[in-house]
Amino acid sequence: MGSHAVLSFSLTSLTANLALNFMTPSVFIRQALASDLPSIIRLDALSNPYPWGEALVVDALQTRRNWVIEPASESVNASANSPVENVLGWLTASAIFDQSELELIVIDSAVRRQGLARKLMIVWLEAAAQQGACELLLEVRESNLGAICLYESLGFELVGRRKNYYQIEKKGQIEQGHEAACLFTLKMNV
Ligand SMILES: CC(C)(COP(=O)(O)OP(=O)(O)OC[C@H]1O[C@@H](n2cnc3c(N)ncnc32)[C@H](O)[C@@H]1OP(=O)(O)O)[C@@H](O)C(=O)NCCC(=O)NCCS
């Protein structure tokens, strides 16, 4: 990966993008509810190439900031007692002091390349900016070129590489140390 031309994220452009996103009629983004748990577990199992599993999803919903994206038609009836069954995407992030770190973003495999991940990422960026975050962090498998394109398109800059960081699965066997992690950051102009 080469260096990216955009080295920081402007809150002005972020807000403009967000306004455009909320004008999109077909999807809706909201903070996740406890009642979204089954839908998120299903999404993780079916669309995440390295599923977290139920225990980690439960922990994320209890301890992190979480957003889901869903068809706008379904969001009309969503409530704690009447969960949406068709969650199209999920983003979970943690906050530590003036930093926020992306833990996972996953979009239903059936609706990819329609800009849904970008919308979720912008909601996270906006929320982090409102909370005074100065820097956003994430790490991603070196082979995950689609996600890397997404992050770079939002202004994230590659700042490091951890060799042999991720496990990869081959023929049902877990082998260690075969894939590097790429570390990205985004400085906020708040
Ligand atoms: C990575 C992921 C979240 C992207 O979701 P998505 O909704 O398809 O992404 P978007 O449609 O918002 O894509 C926005 C931009 O990111 C880049 N991008 C996304 N997926 C890409 C791919 N497979 N190949 C190349 N570029 C890609 C493109 O620049 C794209 O813009 P474009 O479609 O106008 O070219 C999705 O593929 C996914 O859930 N993967 C499995 C989980 C995962 O790997 N998560 C990331 C690690 S935490």
C-alpha cells in the first residue's frame, strides 16, 4: 500500500457526508439494542470470514459502542421488544481516553459494495468526533484489501505492521502467525 493523500479527517466534510447519508431512503443506522443480539450473532456467523462467536458479540454489546444498519422499512417497528430481524451490518468500537478503536465492521455478504460500510464508518467517525476523540485506530488483516480500500478512502493512514499477528485457518486447523496486521490511524481535526 502506498501512502494516502488524505492524512486527516475534516469534521466539516464528515458532517456533510453524514447529511447525505441520512437522506438515503433505503437504510437506517441506529445504536444497537440488546434485542439485536440474535441478528448480530447470525450476521457474524454468516458474513464474517473470522466469526467472533456469541460470547464475544455479547461482550461487545455490553461494553462497547455499537451501531447497526437495517432496511429503513424495518426500522419503523424496531424496539427493545420487537427486534429487527434483518440487520444488514454491524460496527463495534471501543473508546479509551481521546482515542476510539474500531473492533469490527461486518456487512451482510448479500448487500456489499452498496456503500453500507462507508455509512456505518461515517456514523462512528461522527460519534467519536462529538465525544472529543483526537484519533481513531484500527487494525486489519494484510490480505483484507477491500477493507483497506474502505479505510483509506476515509482518510485512514497506514502507520504500522505487526508481522504474524493473526491466526489463519487452513483445512479446519488453526495455524498461528501466518498473517500480518496493518495498523491504521486517522487524526481528527476537531
Ligand atoms: C469490508 C466490508 C465491511 C466492506 O463492506 P461494504 O458495504 O461492501 O463496503 P462499501 O460498499 O461501503 O465500500 C466502500 C468502499 O470500500 C472499498 N471496498 C469495499 N469492499 C471492497 C472490495 N471487496 N474490494 C475492493 N474495494 C472494496 C471500495 O473503495 C468501496 O467503494 P466503491 O464501491 O465505490 O469502489 C465487507 O466486505 C465485510 O463485511 N467484510 C467481512 C468483514 C471484514 O472483513 N471486516 C473488516 C475487518 S474488521
